[in-house]
Amino acid sequence: MENFTYYSPTRFLFGRGKEQDTGRCIGDFGGKKVLLHYGGGSVVESGLLERVRESIKAEGIECVELGGVKPNPRSGLVYEGIELCRREKIDFILALGGGSVIDSAKAIAAGAMYEGDFWDFYSGKSVVEKAIPLGTVLTIAAAGSESSSASVISLETGEGMVKRSTMSDALRPKFSIMNPELTFTLPPYQTASGIVDMMAHVMERYFTNTRGVGVTDRLCEGTMISIIEEAPKVMENPRDYEARANIMWAGTMAHNNICGVGRQQDWASHGLEHELSALYDCAHGAGLSVIFPAWMEHVMSHDVMRFAQFANRIFGCEMDFENPEVTAKRGIESLKSFWKSIGMPISFEEIGAKSEDIPLLLDMLDLENRNLGVFVELTREDCEAIYRIASR
Amino acid sequence: MENFTYYSPTRFLFGRGKEQDTGRCIGDFGGKKVLLHYGGGSVVESGLLERVRESIKAEGIECVELGGVKPNPRSGLVYEGIELCRREKIDFILALGGGSVIDSAKAIAAGAMYEGDFWDFYSGKSVVEKAIPLGTVLTIAAAGSESSSASVISLETGEGMVKRSTMSDALRPKFSIMNPELTFTLPPYQTASGIVDMMAHVMERYFTNTRGVGVTDRLCEGTMISIIEEAPKVMENPRDYEARANIMWAGTMAHNNICGVGRQQDWASHGLEHELSALYDCAHGAGLSVIFPAWMEHVMSHDVMRFAQFANRIFGCEMDFENPEVTAKRGIESLKSFWKSIGMPISFEEIGAKSEDIPLLLDMLDLENRNLGVFVELTREDCEAIYRIASR
């Protein structure tokens, strides 16, 4: 086990009706003038936006609004939000939505307290040291951004999107309000994308070269098994409160790093995926569903026993003691079957990706300027092979 | 799943050499004059106390010391600590030791900020609302007090000890420094007591009537399986860093409530045990090792399938689908075998408890003024039956 620091100070308010406490929570953290940041569509139509707005105003807190966040959130709105925060002297940001809204809010929160260009944090030029405090009301179980220190933003350039991430403890939400009922109306494809995303967050931590990490292995496995058990229930009955609640909390456990401390983590599949959603604007979870099994197939030989453990403990595949690679491969097939069973894609074709774009994707990865993967550090050839497997 | 709030803001610094950061951590949280609270013996002899003292002084932080904490920490030293904090205008408390030292530090931290008698918090007369901020350097993996909101103290009265607990977010440590190497010299019996204690913390949460808590079930199971896997390694080789590290982190996971959110918890076995350690001054873990299997045997019929799940998922007992109670009983036997295998007692006799004291123990439980158990709420007759099973 490696040395680590673990710090997760977010206050989680979980359960039915909890969004009514939004205003009070903002007040608890000293917010007097809040930026209410959201997407659009469902939060407006469902009346949730209005309820949250009322809860804030009921506490005598001033409220400025910025809607319009899109999936794979863009830099344009971030710049707008930063300007707005400065102009209006915002002292708290409330993100109402899923990971995209929260990530956009985090970028605004950091950018508004920084003299330079907020993109410096995402390009690796600078590190977030302070940010306007923020809270979340979560409406999509997926990204884990409600508890994480991370944010992913797409920079709009003349030549398309550049999707990059940053991390800082200053970006951790002060509080996150999680009412599983708010996810009842999420369409099946988005629900399933979220399920893949949270599973992928655990898997990026699970495939490690670090030894002596039994506790976190078991926590990873427990979280994944739960996701697999609960997923069919929410797909079949989107209003199953218990199943939605388990999926929602699993999404937080998957990314608050409880499953990742003291071990090397990989994150190559996320890197490979980001170029897919940057180029094709597909759902992040859908992109991961395509990339992860391809990555597994390509790197399996690096540590067959770890893949066998994955197969055996998570999918209950019987261990083939004479040929562990048979078990290992069964695990990958089981994962693909599971993802297919909830309507997720496992090939380029299904997300509108094209094999002829592979050279472009490889260029976008910008491997000259960064490393990709820790379990296996990927070369350009490795990345090409993985994209090829995914495009079969 | 029930509604819940989860809040665990402690900063954990985990790994080799981390105790060297003690002074810096205290400084980060604004400490200028610290009470260094500890037990004695090993922390002095090993030189750890001196190292920590130096780390504090190196940051220019004033340091007042109060040693002498005993296992099952007493009210006498707490009163002394409260006086000392007031007189010396202490603004931070550092607990250097295991759960007893940390619990004593928590009592002092709360008591020093309170006008009344600190025992009010433990007798249920008052609730802790503020406390001097505290940090810990952990030397025993067991109690989980390094991250929990709880503290247990024994009141010294003319007629023996009264052992009670209190809980408050104000008691959560600001930071906890956890170096597994500091547990290398822990004697086998204390190591094993700690293992039982942390397992019991998960089990108090595991046996619940709440349905729809799949994720926390799996996290409980993962934590318990890990403890069972790592325990023989630390018993065989006390200097096995990886095993000590897994046990240490499991102890934190067992009690930071990651395993307990959204569900009813029981805590009857802890209540039944507290009277044993109050009367016989046995190790808390040893008392739990005696009480828990007896409690399980007595309440098993309340939910046979949950006990079968415990047996099957944690100890790998094959499910007997025709007679689930066979599996359930096998789980209890497996637990007893495991505890015996690490040298822990499973009967009254082994801890010097006497069956003729049972009426006294029952009186000490003070059931007229409090409830015991949630999974099954215990009557005086239930408690008697459990003590009788343990004294067979």
C-alpha cells in the first residue's frame, strides 16, 4: 500500500425531500449571494428549479441564475459564469444538475478567484488553490462530481473541442443534496450511461500494480457488485426508490476515492474516452462502455490474475485454475454482456464513431505532452490498437 | 434505505513516517498552544512521544502534556484535562495513542468548552455543540475513534464504573495521522482485541431491519472479509506492513459510518459489553468477542436469512437452501472459530467474568432508563439469556 492523504469533507444530505434544505445549507456555509447554475429542460419542467429557488429565497439569500449547461460542459459558459460571479460579487455557487453542471460550477468557482485564464487549471499550467465555495443538488447519478475534487471541461477551439480535467481539494463541494426521487425521470439511456460511468470510476482504481491493498480491493468489488445488482432494477422500474438510492450512493462511493486510496490508479480509459465525446459529443458513459472492454482486452496479459479476480469476484465466474486467462476473458465478456443488457454500446459504430477517425483521435490524445495510463502506460500504438478493437 | 446525513471531514494522513507531520498539521488548523494527551508505556519507550513533541515544537507551537490515560478511560483524568485546558488556554488537543486516549481527548475537548459537568454529555443530559479542535496520531487499530464522532468514558463512582458514550460532529478529529508501523509493537492480545472491535463495529451496522441497503451491505461485507483475510497475517508477523496497513484502514472504514448510512443500527452487543469491561476491566474487544456470538445465537431467529447471508458472503459457508438456519448457525460458529484462532475469548470464564454476577450486570445496564438494541430491542430477560449463553 502506498502512503496517502484522504480528505472528503463534503456534507451529504441524502433522501426524500432533502432539496428543500438547499437554502438552509447555503446559509450554514455563509452564502449571502448565490449563483444558481443549471442546465435546462427537466429541472425547469419538473418544477425542481423553482423549488430550489424558493428554498434559497426563503433564507433571505440573493440569487443570480445561469442556466444552459450542456452535457460535456463547455468553456464558453464557464467564461460567462466567471464574469457574472465577479460582477455580482457572488460568494457561493449552487450547482443544480448532474456531473456536467457540477463540473461547470467548479470551473467557474475556481476561475472567478484566479487572475489568469481558468483553462490554465485544465491545461496543467496552474493548480487550483482557492475557489468560491459550492454546493450541489444532484439530479443524475453518474459522475461522482458531487463529492470529488475533479472537474472536466471542454475547451471550444476553432478546430473542435479539447476535453481536459483538473483536480483540487478546493473544488470539493461543501455539501451535496441527494434525493434519489430526482432521478426517477432520467431517461433510460442516461441512466445506463451513468451506471457505466460509475462502474468505470471504480475500475480505473481497481486495475492497479500496487500490492497489499486488500481492503480497497474489497470495497471496489462490493461497490461494483452492488451496481450490477441494482442496475436491472432501475432499468426495469425507473421509480424504484431503493434501487435508485443504491445506485445514487454507489456513484458517490465510486468516485470519492474511498475505493482508491493507497494505490496506483490507471485512468487511461477515461483519457481515451474523452476524445470520443469531444469528437462525437456522445455521452461520456456510452464512450466508456465502448472503450473499457477494448482497453481490458488489450492490456489483460499485463496481469491475468487481476483480471481473473475481477471475473471471479465481481461476476462470479468460476476460476479456471489451469487456465486463469480463460476466467480473465470471461470477466471481460461478462462486463460487455452486462453493459449490453442495460442498452449500452460496446462498439464504435453504436456511438457514431468511425475507424477512419482513429488517426485524428490519436492526435487529439496529445501523447507527446502527457502520459496515459499507469497500470499500463500506453504508447500511441497501444492507443491505436485499443481504438481498433473498439471499432471492430 | 432511510434518509441520512453523512459527514466525515477528518483529514487522514496515512503511511510511513507521517507522524513527522504532526506539528505542521496542528499549525494548519490554527493550533498555537496544544495539549498533548497520551497514555504511557510504549509511546514513551519507543521514542514516539519525543518525536511528536519535537515535531510540535519545531513549528513554534507551545505544548502542555497530560499522560496517564488507561484502557477504558476514566473520568478522573478527563476532569484534570478540562482544568488544564482552561488554565493553560489550550486551543488544540493532540491525542497520541489508541481509542482510549482519543476518547479521553474528546471528552476533555468538549468539557473544556462547557459550563456544566462534562458527564452531562455521557449521561444524556446534554449534547456536545462545541469542542476544542483535536487531532490524533493513532497507535492502535481498533476503536475507529480517529474518524468517528463518538467517545466512550467510564465514570468513577463510589460503587464502581459507569461506562457510557456520546456522539457529536464537533468531536470528529480535524486530522488523523495513521502510520501502520506504529502498530508493529502492539502485543498480540491487543492486536486481536482491536480486530474484534473493528469487526464488531461493522456487525452492529450489518444486522439491521432496514431493507434496500445493498451498497452498504456490500461495503460491510467487503470490510469484514478483508479483516478476516489480514488478521492471520498480522498475528503471524506483527511487522507485516501491508497487513498492518489494511487492518488499520479497515478499522477506520469500520467506524466512519461509510458502512452504516441509511440503515438502522443495533449496538446492543456494545451495550452488553460495556458492563463487562466496566466490571472486570477487560479489553473492550475481548468483551465483544464473548458477547457478540452469544447475542447472535439469541437473536438469530429474528431474521435467519440475514444470518445466512452473513455466513455465506463473509465466511463462504455454502447456502443450505432447504434449511437456511443451518447456514446461519454455521456463520456464528465460523465467527467463533475465527476469533478463537487469533486468541480471543468466547466465554465468560476466559475474561474472568462470573455467572453469579449476571444480576449485577443486568442492574448496571440500567434498562429502565434506556433502550438496548434496534435490530432486536432487548428486554431484561433477553439480556439475561445472552449473558447466560456467554457464561456457558
